[in-house]
Amino acid sequence: MSKMTVSKVKELLATIDNLTDPRLQELQADSRKGVQAALRQHQRQVERRKAARQAFQARFKYENQLWAQGCKYVAGMDEVGRGPLAGPVVTCAVILDPSFDLVGVTDSKQLTRHERENLYLRIVDEAVEVSIAVNDREVIDKMNIYAATQDAMMRAVNSLYHRPDHLIVDAVPLPFDYHQTTLIKGDQKSISVAAASIVAKEYRDHLMKDYDRVYPGYGFAENMGYGTKEHLAGLAKYGVTPIHRRSFNPVPKYL
């Protein structure tokens, strides 16, 4: 291996995912700075991948317990859009099976936009089933945001073809006849809930980008309807759009 170029060493390291591989010991004896730097970088990458895999397996804890108890279909539930001044609340139910292996699936807020986009497409492709339900601002203003969120979550579940044996719900218990586990910060503790959070956020983000073209001047493509400085300036200048929630302050003063 001492005759390999540093570039070839890096190519070799990309194929090694075990820090006990004997080839690594041989490379440790190579005094070239480029090789040693590549070895250090490789070790960090392997350790990060190992930690990510362990965290992924830990977030399957609730699903594994429920599958072991005989629950065939376990649906993770999450929502996005409870806090914005404009736009709908979007909820999602995702059913996974034990073969699901997207290690990158975690709390959507911890992912970049590019990572979410890629994971969204793969979740929809690899999940047993995905169901989305939306309540627009009229329903939110009529029911209040909490009730509108519950309503959309229950419609997402009822629209599933596979009837869930158990639900894992992020923070919002649902008043209907399903066995449920309610978790605070469930998108950090359950893979199913994390997958639902990614799908719901991507779906809503795309809606808000469309609304940005219909109602320019509020920055919806970037702020997703949250009350940013740009958004509030748009309200002051252009007034209230049909997607603004009349029950959320400070929207009423701009009517």
C-alpha cells in the first residue's frame, strides 16, 4: 500500500467501514501526511456513521415494542403549521415496516432543506403507506388551531387503507378509538413520527411556495407564513390575504 498514491488511498478508505480492518493498520505505518490526514478523516466519518446508525435504531424503540406485541400496522403522526400567521395546518400519518432503513430520518427541524427533500421522496416511496390531511385557515379560524390540528390528524388516520393497530402521536392526543402512544418531541424519539414530520413539512413548504407566487410581498416562500419582519412589513403594506388567519394576532389589525 505504500506504493499507492494518496488519491488511491482515499478511494480505498471509502470502501472500508470497519475500524478494525487490517488494511488500516498497514496504512497507519505510512508516514505521508496526506495518508495520515485521510486516515483521521476516515475514522471520524466511520464513527459518525456508527453513531447515526445507533441513534436510528434507538428511535425505532417504540415501533419495535409494538411490533413485538403483535401490532402489524403502527402509524406515526405529526403536524406542521400550528404557529404561522398564514396558510394551512398539515398533518401526516406514516406506516413503516421493520425493513425501513433510512438512517437519515430524524426531526425535520434538524435537517437542511435539501436533506428533507430527498428524504421526503424516499419515505413516500418506501413506506407501507402515507396519508396527508390539511385544514385551511377558514377551518382554523372556525375551530381554533388545536381542534383543527386534531381534526386533520384524525382524517389522515381515517384515510389510511391499512387500519393502524396503534398510533404514535407527537404531542397531540386524538379523541377517537385507536390505541395511542403520545410522545413529547416525538419526532426525536420515533422513526415513524420523524418520517411523518418530514412529509408534512415538505408538503406544507411546497404549498407556501405556491402561495408566494399568488400573494407576493409577504415572503411566504422563505418564512412559510410565520411572523417574520418581512411578513409583518407585507401585512402593513398590502393588508390581509385570503390565507391569513383572522384569529391570530396581529392579523386582525390589518383587516
